[in-house]
Amino acid sequence: MASVVKVGNAAVGIGAGGTIVLGIWLAFSVGGYDIWDGWIVAAIVLWVISAAIGRRTGAAYMQGMSKAQELQTAGQTGSSAELLALNQTSRGVLLHFLTSVAVLLILIDMIWKPGA
């Protein structure tokens, strides 16, 4: 799974970076909008929040992968209670949910532009 995770992380990073760069460029280039409009500031703040929570989500899920690699290196190929517990992390699920909510709020903000 390590190679799949690397591709996924790269795709998320490129997408997130491209989104913020394009969004800020549009705020400056499209007439009638300013970077300091409340809904644009809210979107940028939500983007930063979702990126920070998303990074923590990835770290929570990587603990299981790291432990699996440790066990494989040690020659243990059977089941492991510790690995199972790491893979059933409720913290990772909660963080993933919070990231999804933040992204949904960005979409709502971008569609309805409250205060614009």
C-alpha cells in the first residue's frame, strides 16, 4: 500500500495547492471581488483548517502502515492485536469526518457566497 499512499498524497497535495493558488488568483483577477471579501477570507481559513486536519488524519492512518512494516521486517506475518487496534482507529475516522465537513463548508461558501 505504500506506493498507493504516495500517489494519493501527491494527488492531494497538488490538488490542494492548485486550489488555493487558483482561488487567490481568481479573487484578484475577477472584477467585483476582493481578496478581503468575507466569504473569500472564510474559504481561505476553512482551506487552512481542512489542510491541517487532513495532515493529522494521514498521520493517524500511517501509524497502522508503519506498524505493519515493522512486523513484516521482524518476520511476523500472522495477525497482530496491536496492528488491528491501530487499523481500527476511531481518531482517524473522526479526523477524516472533520476534514470532510470543512471541505463541505468550503463548497457551500463558494456556491452561495454569504455576504457577497
